[in-house]
Amino acid sequence: MGINSDDETTIMKAHPVLYNKERCNLFKHLKWVDAVIEDTPYTTPLSFLDEHNIRNIVHGDDECRDANGNLV
């Protein structure tokens, strides 16, 4: 599970309801989560996926845009 930093979440979406450490702690206790990676990039390059051996990415139903407003 990759968790975006508070700063990046605020820039890309809005101020988070839970702080980074709270989000990480919450996800670390889910039985379906193998590992938690803190401060992941909001727009994820393939090199990051390879480096961490990530096979799946899940995003909510809202559009994923970069800091310039471009769809990613």
C-alpha cells in the first residue's frame, strides 16, 4: 500500500482528513495489506513500481490529474 505525503495530497487533491502517520497506521492493520510504503509519488512512474515490486495500483473513482491539471 502506497501512502502519499500530506503535502502532496494537499497539492494534488485537498487537505487530508487523516495525517500521513494516521493513514499509514490504519492501512498497516488491514489483513489485505502486505506492506505500506510512505510518501509515495501521486503520479507513479514505472521505475517506482519496478523498484518496489508493485503489481497493482488502485485509485478512487475521481479523475487522477497531475499538479498542472493534466490527466494521468
